[in-house]
Amino acid sequence: MPHEKWLFALICLTTLFFACVTPPFQAPDENQHYMKALMLSEGRMLTEQRGPKTGADLPAAAIDLHDVHFPTGASAAPRLFDKGMLVKAWNAPSTEARRFADFPNVANYSPTLYAPGALGLRIGDSLGLPRLGAFYIGRIANALLAIAMLGAALRLLPFGRPAMLATALLPTFAYQSGSLSPDAVIDGLGFLGLALALHVAFGDQAARRGTALFLIAPLLALAKGVYLPLMAAGLRWPKAWRDPRPWLILAAMTSGALVFLLWMKWSGASHHGSQALYQIVSRKTGETVLTAPLERQLAVIAQDPVAYLRILAASMTERAPVYALQIVGRFGWNAILLPLLAYPMAALMLGAAMLSGSGTRFSAGQRLWWLAVAAGIVLLIETAMYLTGTPLGADYIQGTQGRYFLPVLPLALLAVMPACPLRGARALFTGTATLLLPIAAATAFDSFWVHGFVTADGMPPHHTLIRALTLPSPRW
């Protein structure tokens, strides 16, 4: 449809805009993702431990791109980027010196997540570009793969394309895809896994797509194991179990789970058989604390599962407003808010997409199954963060961000979509999306390059409600 082609083009343009306009390392943990991609570009897949540090030996000039030219960190003073900073970094001398880079947060991530970024960095090096130039080539490679996977998922999806388009039209998708974050691969594989499973279950030519299931399932599991159950959306209820399609989907998911377990065992071997621990700032106390070993944190849950369920419910309830803002868009290291009017506009866009209709009728049982799968994945995400990103025995869950829910959102929307479109819904969907992404692009450009911003979490103070509703948060 013409409006779908326009919206997909808008996603492409905005993603590439963010890739070029966002200053280096201004996506969450992009500095660590850069180091991991750089390690892979040199042909190494596993990190190593040196004393308390976990990372790899890398070119000093690459490490200086972050440490010297574009450092990150909270500051009470407004930060503003300018052309001179780019020129200085571009002209920085490159030497043969190397030193050890510490990036424990991403040490156990699969190299498949960093393949496009690493390829871009490698191309930049082969072209003789300075470290800054190779960095941007890596970003663009990441963005192009994210766009390609989204396009493939939309073509495979047998119904309900507005649900997936609306999710990708949220500014967070374009912002993360236009960085060196592995979110570009994670979201793309999540969309592909969901679309492929639904295509096999409900679409034509299912046999031709069956082989692709066994390729996508392991890649999806390596991206983040918690997203593998997305493919269970392809199980039809009720459905005769003599049909080979549900067994095909289950077999593909099993292969993905086995590959994930093998990778965790192999990668853990370089860290004395366990995941790499790292320091975090507790969102409860503000103190610097260490994440817990998975086995010990799992024992905490097993000792009192009911207490963990209370922690889960309390954390999700407390953080729900934060998740909502981050799902739509909060730039930098979750520091820059869009004009507040953009958030109800995004909700209106999602609602209009939902009312645009799936084009197919489904039973109540099928819809309940999709909602159960989506809810289960949300619980898995929170539990994974408690096991690997939270201090031992904490009474809260640390580190979950709204963007983690993007791969699940299309399925949740699909579960509540009517079969036929509501009159005017598609026009409203297109109109709100066409307004939302330019507002997001203007927010990023103004906050990074014109007005400046303060790296701080929470809701910034504002002088008037009018400014908060109509201007980015650094201008409040």
C-alpha cells in the first residue's frame, strides 16, 4: 500500500539521520559496544580477563576516541557538541600503540550481534579512514542491516503489518538502529523471527520458509535468549498436532535454545566458567555495587519464589512510566526527553495502527495465546535482568529499559487488532507517524548540536508547562 511504503521510507530516512547526527557514544553503552565490535573486526570473538577487568587489547587511538574526544558520564554542566570536536577527532594522530579496553557489560554478548558494525569498522580501516570515520561507517552498516531486516519481516508477515510498522516508527527504533548498539540486530531478528513463524503457521508456501526457521531461531537466541519464545506465536490454537507446522516451529526453537546454551558455556570459559560481572549504580541507593553471579541469584529466587514475584510486580509497577517514555524515545543515555506532547502522539499512533486492522480474523483462543506469549517474554526480560544485572539478593530489578520491549510490541498489538480497519484509522496512523519522527529528529539535533543537554536520569525540572509540552527537555 502507498502509505506503508511512505512510512517505511520515513523509517529509513530517520534511521540514517540519527546514524549521522547523533554524536559518538551518545546511545546507551555505545562505547562498550564499539569496543566489542572493534575486537570482532580484528578477528577475535572472546574477551579475556586481566585482573578485575574484562575486555580486549585494542588500538589506543580507538580507545581515545571515547576517553579523550567523546567521553561519557554524568555531569551537572550542560554538554554541547560542535564541529570543532569532530575535526579534532578526525585529525587525531593514529599510532601503533595498544592498550587493554574494559567492557564487561557486553563481554558475554554473541559476536553475531556485532557483525554488521564490525564489518563497517573493517571497511573504514581498509579505506584508510581515521577512527572517527570508521566509527560512522560502522554505524551506517548497522543501520542498513536493521532496515533490511525490517523490510524482510514486513514482506514475510502474512497479516497485521501496521503493528510492526508502528513499532518501528517509534523514535527509539530509529535511534538505536542508527548507533553501534546491537539493538539494531536484536530488534531486526525479533521482527524476522515473529514474521517467519507467523508466515509458516498461517501463510502460503510454508515449506519453503521452514528451512529459514532453523537459521533465524539460533540467531534470535544468540541475540537475546529471552526473545526466542516470540516464535511460539506461530503455534495455532486449536490446531491438530498431526499438522507438521507446529512441530517445525518447536524444533527450530529447540535448535535455537541449544545454540544459545552452547554459546553461554563457551563464552563463560574465558571468564572462569561464569558470566562477566560488572559494577552498576544502584537505582535504589545511588551506591556503586556489583552485579550478582547468575547461579547465586537463581538460588535466591528458588529459595523464596513468592518473594521474587512480589519484587517483580513492585519493580514493574514502579518503572512502568519510565518504560513507556523509553519505548517511545529518550535520547542520549536516557537523558533527553522529547516534547511531552510527542508521547500521547505516539500512543495515538499505536492506537491508530491497531485500529487499522490485521486483515484476518482470529479466534479468541489465538489472541489469548499471543497475549500470553508477549507477557511471558516481558517476565523473562525482567527475570534475566534480575539474574545478571542486579546486586545479589536485591529487593528490586536493575537495568531493564523500555527499548527491551520493542521486539514484543508487534505481537501485543496484533493480539488486539480487529480484522477490519476502522474508518479513518489508517489516515490517522500515517499522519501521526509523519509528525512524530521529524519531531524526534529535531529534538536530537537541537539537544546535541544547538542547545546542549545535561546527562541525568529522572524528570528534569521545567519552568512552564507550555515549554515542557512543546520543547525538548534540555530547553525546559
